[in-house]
Amino acid sequence: MSAITPIAPTPVTPVTTRRSRRRRVRKAGWNLLGLFVLVVMAFPVYWMVATAFKPGRDALSYTPQWIPLHPTLDNFSEAINRPHFWDSVKNSLIIVSVVVVLSLVLAFLAALALAKFRFYGRKGVIVVILGVQMVPLAALIIPLYIMMSKAETTRGLHYVLGVDKLSGVIVMYLTFVLPFAVWTLRGFIDGVPRELEEAAMVDGTTRFGAFVRILLPLVGPGLVATSIFAFILAWNEFIIAYVFLQSPDNQTLMVWLASFTSLRGTEWGPLMAGATLCAIPVVIFFLLVQKRIAFGLTAGAVKG
Amino acid sequence: MAELEFIHVNKVYGNETVAVRDLNLKIDEGEFVVLVGPSGCGKTTALRMAAGLEEISDGEIRIGGRVVNDLAPRDRDIAMVFQNYALYPHKSVYENLAFGLRMRKVPKAEQRRRVEEIARVLGLSDMLQRRPAQLSGGQRQRVAMGRAIVREPKAFLMDEPLSNLDAKLRVQMRAEIARIQQALKVTTLYVTHDQVEAMTMGHRVAVMRDGILQQVDTPQRLYDAPTNLFVASFVGSPPMNLMEAGVEREGNLLVCKIGDARLELPADVVAERPALAEFAGGRVAIGIRPEDVREASGWDGARLRGRILLVEALGAEQLVHIEIAASPLGRGDLVDTTAQPPGPSLGGVGDVERAVTLLGRFDRHLLLLPGEAVDVAIDPRLLHFFDLETGASIPTVDVPVAAEVAG
């Protein structure tokens, strides 16, 4: 064939090999960097779990013990049997589930308005939502505390707001979970072409019907993703819970974990066991919903 | 099936932007009307008002004699095909097709029967269980069509349904849609910016510009007797050659002066256009279709001297760009800007103000080379005349004279 069609030029070999070798080296460099980042991210998690299984002596040993040589469950039983563990679990679950549900419902409606309607001040609302997230939470603790203690003495408000109240903490959590959730959901809703709902309306649904049958299933993965992040934000929050939930009956798991550090030092073994236990619900929640996210990625690929 | 009627329909956005101005258009039962115009001319807005997706600022829209201004889209019993198909990505092809029937509470068995029949007609039977993401562009287009057809609505509204397809598929689907419409005889309003689509598909074509309806007529009438410079320049591909010309009276004759050339207008041409005499001593816009531009050998009438700039061989014919001495149209605002003929050549006749590039469709056997001089024959009977001020065509009246056309 090549004798008849001499048009196709023979590749100039030395140049291409040098170039491909350079490319391979560069690729290996990026891979190494990726591996390094992975180790930096994953090692603390591994160390936490590993320490949780080590007896107290090994946990504090100066020569690092990479794998627990004498694995034990003592730390776990000690953590679970510590006072207020189950109270903390209950409190954390209440706070987190209420925050996730409320923030998803409210944020979805708000995001819908921002994505679908053109109203006066829309741009302003978007900027404020983004701006609010820039404010450091620690700076708000004192003003929040003053507001909460005042609300305690205000009729009507004192049912919900106040220091050392779960409902008060829920409201405060919403202030930072909501803007984040609105922002994320808006992106997901914007990704659904307007024509899809219009087509459904022409096909015979009401506006609300189009919303339920078309928009909601398509935004579903977005709702799931947002709920995961909202869950993590609320579950891992420490400062507000630490400052506002003073009585041991009301504390969340994160505050309970802090109780392992006392004036006499830190009980590393039980602390790591407790931390491992705290991470488990997040992992379970993610495993439960991650299938929905994977489905969402393929559904989003179809534009119209 | 029903007729679709726009009566003095206006659409104003905010307080000033007028998208559609006093639209009057009646689409008869079973008729296929194409609404065509450059982008931003208000054609899609008009369609969306008919669908109920856009509020009507003023006027009335009737479907089957019933005013639908305040009806929700679902109560109008129309089906719409969207430019981006708008298939429900989370539903299978079957569910997409059946959705409208399900919403209208058609019994399950009946749904199945109708969906399967449509799928068979459109060649989608094998892919009913697939999702839109797994279909090619042409197949998605068919599903979108099928979703409209299966409902058996009073009217089809189609919003540039072919613009996302590649050129070959577009030509194929064009014929298919026209065939389906003919078979079903459903009143159809079809919006496009592509005048070829408009001409080939519609029983009648409505040309719109800047929210104003310019002309509604059969494709042939639109081509033969454009009502103004805009329609003349918009309809036809390649577009009509347009230029300015002087009109002078010489004794009993009216003479048209193109550049330095004199073109005597035969009596029947003048008799057909009584208003033309009023332009004597002034200037008009004249137009001639590319296929009416001829090489002058054997022609004993007036000739225009020209120079060949470019020859585009199209296979069946050749498209020849010829530069002649004439005045280009001064009023660019009266014509379709996208259909402007190519500008004057670089270093051509000399005076740019006095050179016009004439497009001619010539027989493929004619040997023409760029750079050569060529004589062009213009038959005055094939000219179109327009008022330079308003852009309106100089009206013709029927004169019962069998005029012989030069061939």
C-alpha cells in the first residue's frame, strides 16, 4: 500500500520518542504529586483508626508503631462507657437531622427563586449569600451569645432561642448551612434547561406538576450532594456547640470528644476511638446516598 | 385539529422593548405555515405566545375559534417541538413518548398502542427502553417529533427543530417533517431562521422582521413578488442582486440607467407598474435573481459590461461573481444584513462607490474564468423594482398581456 500511496509521511522517529519520554516523565511527576497529596490526606485518618486499636502504652510510644501490634477494643469500650456518650449521640443526631432537613427545604425553595425568577434585588441577594460565608464564624460567637441570652428573656422567642438549647444551636447552624446550600442548589437548578419544564407544561402538567415530575428528579442528585455537605458541616461543628451547650446533657459528640482532654492531659486511645465512632455515621450516610450521586452525574450529561 | 389565529397580537417586554408588533396571522386547518426571519425578529416569541409559555401583552390568540389568551399551556391542546428537543433525560424513550398521554389520563393499553405505533412509524421501535443520552441527534429529533405527534393535538408548534442537526440530516428530516405533516394534516406553525427550510416546507411562509410581519404568501409568490427590499433580500439563496438605478423618460419610453448602461423598459413592464412612471427623473432600487442574470452572447437587448471576479462550481451549475459598474444600495437598513452580496473587489473597476458584484447562476458548460471580461444580459421583464425611500416594491397590477420572456 505504502508503495502506491507515498502521501503519508513516515514519522520522524527520534523527535517523537524524545517528546514522548519527556511527556512520560512529566506525567510521572504529576502522579507522584497526586500520590503525595493522597498520603497527606489519608494518613491522619489512618493514624486515628490505628491509634484507636492500640493499648495506651503503644499509643504514646516514642517510636511510631505503624500498625497496631497488640490490637485491643478497650479504647472503644472505655469511650462508649464514658458518661454522656449516648446523650451526645442523641443530641448530635437531633441537631444534624433537623438542620439537614430544614436547610434542604428552605434552600431548595430559595435556590428555585434565584434560578427561575427575575426579581428586583436578585443580584444583591446572590452577593449577600456569598458574602455571608466569608465572615469567620469565630468572630460571631460573642455577638451571637449576647443575642441568644437576650432572646431568652424575650417572650415568644424564648421557646426556640437561648443559650444551652438544642433549638438555639439549630438556628445558629442554619445561618451558615443555609447560604452554602442555597448556593450549591442554585447551580444544580440552573443546570436543568428551562425547556424541560415548558415541554412538560405543554404536555399537560401544571406548573407544579412540571416541578414535581421533571425538575425534582433531575435536581435530586444535587439535593443528595448538598445534604451530604450540610450533614458534614453540622456534624463536625465544634465552636458553637462548645460555647452554647454548657450542660453535659445537651452537648454534642464533638463537645463530648473534647472532654477527653483535661488538665491531666489527653487520653489518646479513647479519644481516637471516640473520633472513629464519630466518623462512622458520616461514612454510612455517604455510602447510603452515593449511588444517587453517581446516577446524577450521568443524568446531567444530557442537556435537553 | 383546528385553525390558529393571531389577532392584533403585541408583545412588549418591560415598557419599551417591543418583540412583536400588531401580528395578524391566520393558519388554516391542516395548513403548514412557516414563520421565518433573522434572529431576534420576534418569531419565537410569537410561537411561545401561542403555546402559552409567554404572556400576550395585547391582542388575541385563538385556537379553533376559542380565545386562549388566559389558558394554561396544558389546556390549549397543542404540542410543541423545542429547538434543543427538551427530552426528559431521566425517562426512557417510551416514557418520554407516553408522558403527554399519561398526563391526559389516557388508559394504559391505549397509551401503549399509540406509543408503539408512533415508534414504528418513526423507526424508534428498537430504542424504546433507551434514555435520551444514548440516542444520536437524529434519533432525539425523532423522539421529540414523536412526543408531539402521539398526543394528536389541535396544532403543532415547532421552534427551529432542525437547527441542532448537521446539514445532511437536516435536509432529510426536513422532508420527513413535511411528509408527516401532510399525512396527519395537523395545523402547524413552524419557526425557523433558515429561509431554505421555510421555502421547502411551508404551504405558506410568513416573513418577519423586527417584530413586524412583512409578507405572508406561498413560497413561490414570495420568491416571485417580494413585497419589499427586505423580503427580496431575505428569500432566495443566493440572494437577489440589488442595486440602485436611475429612471428617465425618453419620449414615450421609460429608461432604466444602471451605471452607464441604458435599459429600455418595454411597454408591458411599465403598464404592469403604473407607479413606476412617477419615479421618472429619480432613482429606484432594482433587483434581479441570480438565475435571471445571463451571459449575453446571442442577446440583442441591453448589455452590461462586467468582469468575472470568482467562479464557484456547484456541480450542476456555477455561481459567478461579476463586477459591474452600478451604484450599490445606499440603504443597508432596508435589506437583510446577513444576505448582503459580497462587497466590491479589491482593486477592481476602481470606484468602489460605483461597483456592484452581481451573482449569476450560469450553466456549468459555460467556460468562464476569473479576470475575464463578460457581457451580461438583463431582461427588463425579470427585474424587480423597489421604492428607495420605503423599500416597498413598486406595485404591479394585472395586465392581460401575454408577455414573452426572454430565454
